[in-house]
Amino acid sequence: MRENLSVAFQGLWNHKLRSVLTMLGIIIGIASIITIVSTIRGTSEQIKANLVGAGTNGVSVRLYQKNNPYDLTWNPPPDGVKPVTEDTRQELSRLDHVESVSLFHSREWCNGIYAGDHGFNGSLLGVDAHYLDTAGYALLYGRGFSEADFAKSKKVCLLDAAAVTALFGGDFPLGCTVEILEQPFTVIGVVNPVSKTEPDISSLSDYYTYYSSGGGTVFVPGSTWPILYRFDEPETVLLTADHTDNMTRVGQEAAQLLTATQITGGDGSFSYRAIDLMEQAEQIQQLSRSTNSQLIWIASISLLVGGIGVMNIMLVTVTERTAEIGLKKALGARKKRILYQFLTEAAVLTSCGGVLGVVSGVVMARLISAVMGTPTAVSMGAALIALAFSTVIGVVFGLIPAVKASNLNPIEALKRD
Amino acid sequence: MLLEMHDICKSFPLGDGYIEILKHIDLSVEEGEYLAIMGPSGSGKTTLMNLIGCLDVPTSGSYYFCGQDIAGASDDALADIRNSSIGFVFQNYQLLPTMTALDNVALPLLYADVDRTERRERARAALERMGLGERVEHRPNQLSGGQCQRVAIARAMINKPKLLLADEPTGALDTASGAQIMDLFEELNAAGTTVVLITHDPNVAARAGHTRHILDGRLVEEDAL
Ligand SMILES: Nc1ncnc2c1ncn2[C@@H]1O[C@H](COP(=O)(O)OP(=O)(O)O)[C@@H](O)[C@H]1O
Ligand SMILES: [Mg+2]
């Protein structure tokens, strides 16, 4: 075995150009697969991180009509659906694995928020006293909403960093007035997500909205919502689970409870449903995976072509080395020894191609990520599988030439020259 | 008896039919013998040597080498016999050009599953015995014809074979190197190795214990010539 290996490497080295040309198909194939896999992993990990977020384990449960979220921007508050009461909120917070519960109203792509000449169209949220904790926001400066703010429906608001930038440029916003749907609101504080500067993304559409709008959120006390919009708008419920694994369960139980308690009439098309972030993340990942798996098929064709190239060159090698094979057999080499020698050579050839392929794949992935700004994550597992695969290709495509060599008749082989 | 051939024929496919190269050969060689087989070019000497050396099997007839039936043996069984019991010396040396003299000599030991250090030790000793102690790391293209043939003899003898089989070993050598090779053969025979030498040179054949003649694929007695 050791003899075979050293002879194989020697042979490879003696025919450098030929070896590299032979390996090219394998190199390109493996490199493309590594690049593609790294890119897939990179994007899907980023998506997952964005969606599932900073580990707040937040699940939102909102009103659905049939299979679509009920959109209060264009539709009136639905018949037969009650606003969520404080009692219900507390009942929700007593569910297993629930850490906190908050109720809020929301408008995305909200027009009509101004500070002087500056307009803004991010999200507007009407929140309760638990929202900032539940959604994982911390006060950067100023103050949060007080009990009086809620009780007296005071026209005060909090901004996040993106909203501050949009409405005030670099200026200090505390005490300034923001005009929301022609109502003056006083800025009392600025908030920031605790662990990560990611928005509270709760659906696929939010995800795209976030990436097209650049985010930005204005918070007002939930009790002021009827001043801006209407009475009777059903709230969305945001819950946090004690662990990521319990998110799905918490979401389902909360949705059941809300559907049972809040929906008192109507035509039966309404229900509360949880938006499972993990599931959303999976969906988006699936999307990028399926497009990229087609690319992997194409890369595999390159591997097949590479394998055939190896077979071809090995057949040439066997013919070239007929005399050597014949002599070895004359000196007592058994068939298997010759077979293994040529299989080893083919496998060494393709494995070297595999190593070069992995290296160039990693380099390529880094390059793509540098140029396009997309993340990549090179997986050790994928690299190892690619290497093993390239070795297998050598053995498979080396088999026919090796069998041919091992069956050579020693006198036929010695007769030449 | 080291080897016994009885009524051996060998034919090769040619065109639509067959061409019979060796015709009804009877040959036996005793242990310790030094036999020369002489014949003109094309008479079938190499074909006979391939059969004796278990490189090929006869078309018909029986062949026993060391009591073992060769006619029906498998490829691997033949390889084992060649490895352990027969040393080959060819006219054109048949050394592997990419290997050093040492590695060339050690090659049969590899197929006998001898470990690497022992292989190298034994090969070095064999080359020293051939007077090539200073040439162990040379490649064949850095050696003269006579030196190459001595490397080939070292290789042939490395597994202490029962039979040393040489096909025109001096054919490509000048007279002086040829004589040196013939001396070596005599020495090896004196030390107990059976030698079968194939040649068309009467001077070479004269050094052997006795001589058989081959003519047109048949073994004939000298007085028939
Ligand atoms: N494989 C083969 N197929 C057909 N003819 C062969 C084959 N091997 C040898 N011959 C023929 O057999 C004859 C004897 O060959 P060979 O044994 O090499 O003779 P020598 O060694 O005495 O010169 C030659 O005419 C040669 O052409
Ligand atoms: Mg001949």
C-alpha cells in the first residue's frame, strides 16, 4: 500500500501538466459544489439569524381570515371578534413555557408620519406596557411609557434608531414633536433592540419589507390607537417562550386559546394563528436550497466528465506502461497487486483534484462573499464529503483501466521493444 | 527432476487458423544442471523459455515444475511459482527505468511480502555480490550494458530461485562484458542453482554442462544437425 502510494505520487509529479489537466474536471466540479454549498449555508444561516432573531424566542399570534393574515389597513374591524382584554393577556401568560405576553396594534408601510419636512414610512406600533420587554427593546435614552401615558392616552411616542435617522437626521429628538396622521406626538425616548440590531420580523412579508424599507419603527401607547385609527381593532399578541424549541408549541396553544375566547361570532372564517418563525426560516431556507440544488446537479455533471477524463488517461497510462506491467507480472506480481496499483493511482489523482477543488471552492466562496456582500459558511462536513467523493470517483473510473492492466499477459507485455 | 516437459506443443492464432511454433517437445532438467538451448533465430527458443519460465502455458502436453502441474495452473499460482522459484535474465535486461538499481533488485521481494527494510538490505547485499556496491542508487540509464545485466542477475537471484532462466543474456553485450556474465553463471551453477540458458552463440553454449538444439520448433540431437 505504501509502495503504491509513493509510486502514485511520483507518477503524478513526473507528469505534472498531464495530471493537472486530467484533474481539471474534478477540480471544477468539487470547487463548484463547495462554493454552492457554502453560499447556501451562508444565506440560510443569515436568514435564520434574522428571523429567529436575537434569541428573544418571540412568537406572534395574529388574526387570520381563512389562510391569510387579516389586513386592518384596508379592511374594517371584523364582526364577531372582540378586542383582547387584560384578563385574556394574563391567562395567556399562565400557559406553560410562556415568559411574557404583550398586545399591540400595528401598521406597516405607514404613511403620514412627519417631523418638520422629514417623512417616514416604516412601521407604527400601538403597544401596551409589556411590549418593549417582550419584544426585547431597551431604552437608549429618555423615558419609556408611564402608566399615566396609557391611562390618559397621552400623545407621546418612542422611536427606534432608524426612525430617528429618518425623521430627525442626526438631531437629538427628545422633546420634539412628531406628527402622526395629523396628530402631534411628543418624543419621550429612543429604544434599541437589546441583543441585535434586527427588527421584529414576524413573517415572510415583513422580512422582505424590512429589507426594502430599511426598517424603522415608531411606538405609541396602545390607548392612543383609536385616536389615530379606529376602536375595536383586534390586537396582535406577542409572546416569548422560555426556549426556542418551545416556540412552536407556545404559538399553537396561544392561538387556540385566542380563537376560543375572542371569536364570538362572524362567518367562521376567522381564527388566530401563530407565525412560527422557525417554520418561516425553514421555508426561506428551502427556497434557496431548491434553487441551488439544481446548480449542484450541474456541478455533478462536471464531476462525471472529470471522472471519464480520469478513466481515459488511466487507459492511456496502462497502454504506455505495458512493459512495466508485464515485467512486474513476470517477477511474480499477482493480479490484485497490479489492480490495486492502478486503482491507487487513479484515486490519488482524483483525491488531489478533490483537495485542489475544495481549496479553490473555499477561495471562490470567500471571493463571492467579498464581492457580492453575501455571507458564506464553509462547512467542514461538506469539504470532507467532497474529498471522499473525489476518491470514490477515482476508484470507480479507475476500475476498468486497472482491470485491464491486471489482466495483461506478461509475455505480450514483455515482447514489445 | 526439477522440470519435466512431455509432448509439449504450442501454437498461436494466426489469421483464420493457428501456427504451431513448438512441436512435441520432450525436455527434462535435473537439479544442479547447466543446460544450454541453442537454435537459429525464429526457431522457437523464446517461446520455449516462456513455457519453461511459467510465463505462458502450453497448448497441449504436460509440464511439471518441481512436481507441480503447470498446464492447468491459475495466473496467480503461476505468478507465485515465478516469484519464488524462477529467476529471469532477458536479452534487453528489462529493468524499470524510473527505479534505482536497488529498487529494481528489491522488486521480487515486494511480491514475496518481505518488509521494506529487509528488502533493501538484501538487495544491497545482492548488488555488492555483483560488484555493484557503488551503483545502488543509479538508474538503469546511468549504467553500462554489462552493469545493467548484472543488476538483472542480482534481481533474478534475490529470491534464491531453483532455476535461473536466461534468454540470450549476452546478446546485447560486448565480448568482455559477455564473458563476465558467463563467469557469473558458472559461479551460480557451481553454488547449486540450476541454469537454463538460451542462445544462438556456440561459444556461449560451449560453457554449459551440455547443450540441446532446437530447430523449427523441434528439439533435435546434435548429430542430427
Ligand atoms: N504470440 C505469437 N503469435 C504468433 N506468432 C508468434 C508469437 N510468438 C512467437 N511467434 C512466432 O514464433 C516463432 C518463434 O519465435 P521465438 O520463440 O521468439 O523465436 P526465437 O526466440 O528462437 O528467435 C517466430 O516465427 C515468431 O514470429
Ligand atoms: Mg528469442
